[in-house]
Amino acid sequence: MKFELNNYHKNIPDADLLEDIKRIAQSLPQKTVTGPEYEILGKYSLSTVEKRFGSWIKSLEAAGLETLGRKKNASKEELFENLKEVWVKLGRQPSYQDMHAPLSKFSGKPYIIRFGSWRKGLEEFVEFVNQTEKPISETNSKPTLDISSSAANLQTKHKTPRDINWRMRFIVMRRDNFKCKICGKSPAKNPEVELHVDHIKAWAEGGETTFDNLQTLCSTCNIGKSDLEMHDDKSH
């Protein structure tokens, strides 16, 4: 067995380094490249690129690519909602390395800056979501008025709003293991699958936006369910 050292790229031109970064972005394809992605796919070492341009962010800027996590004023709510989306797509708790485009709008760094560490960011997210795990929150307990679009045009009083906020959606999807309750499809196995949270008893029929009246469906089954309900209405 022969041992050899890797090539030392001390004098590689800047243009070659930037071209290699752009090459990876085009091959993925995506509008940016994360440091871990370059470490795996790059022709040169990540440390070589970072030392040359000062940081990975500056390297991306020099290459004319988008940079993750550059929105300085991203709110805690935005960071949490993004984390929710990544969690749903993966079907599991995201790792720091998972936080890259196109999966995530932000890298893991903004979470470290805001919360002190990646782990603390996850802990605050879980605490925040679990605090909302109630069928009806006090703020949503007042009856609301909805006018049905049916022929009778009846007025139905509701104790909860029709819209399902992202925290409730996440809680329902987590309960349903991030899978469609009808066909079992999930984004973790097929990234093209889009999950929805749907009222089991339709809102127009008096159904409430509560934990036990919500279910996870893929977009295909949700559309099919709607078509079926419309068909049933017409048949009566």
C-alpha cells in the first residue's frame, strides 16, 4: 500500500476556487452551497477557500451565489417556523448539518447566534410548540361567525378560527408521524410529497379547529377528499 499526500492548493488562482464553488451549485442544482456540502463535493479543501476569501460567506458572495442566514433581523417566529418545515420534510429532528438550501431557508448559524447553541435553539423550539398543545387556546375561545357557501347559506357559530396556525399543524403532523393518514406517504421518503393538515369534520359543517378534529393528509389525498365531499353533497 502506497501512502500519498493530498495536493496542496496554496497557489491556486481565486478564479479557479470560485469556479469550483459555482460548479457544485449548478450540479446540485441550487442557488447556494453550504460549507459541509463543499467539504464533500469540492475539488479543494474548505479551509483553503475560507482562508483565501476570509470566510465561507464571503466566498459565496465572491462567487455570486446566495448566502444562507444573512437575514439579520429574522424573528424567533421565523426561525421556529423554518425549523418546523425542515423537521416535517425530514420526518425527524434536524441536525445542524441538515440546515442548508434547498431544505432550509437558514443555515444553523442564525440559531446559534440567537439562542447560544444549536441544542438550545432546538430546546426552545420544542418548549414553544408544546406550550400550544391545547385543543382550544384561551385567545381562540371566543365564538366566531362563518357564513356557509352551501345553498342554504346558513350561519354557523364556531368556537375556534378556521385557519390552522403552523404550530398546530406541526403538532398534528408530529402526532401522525409526518405521514398521510390515508396513503402513508411522507416527505421523508419522497421530497415531492406535500403534507396538509385538514379538518376531519369540515368547517362548513360545524367542525372545529381542534387537535382531535385535524388530520395529516398529502396534497393528493386532500384534494381527493375534497372532491369526494363535493360529490356527496351533490348526490343528496
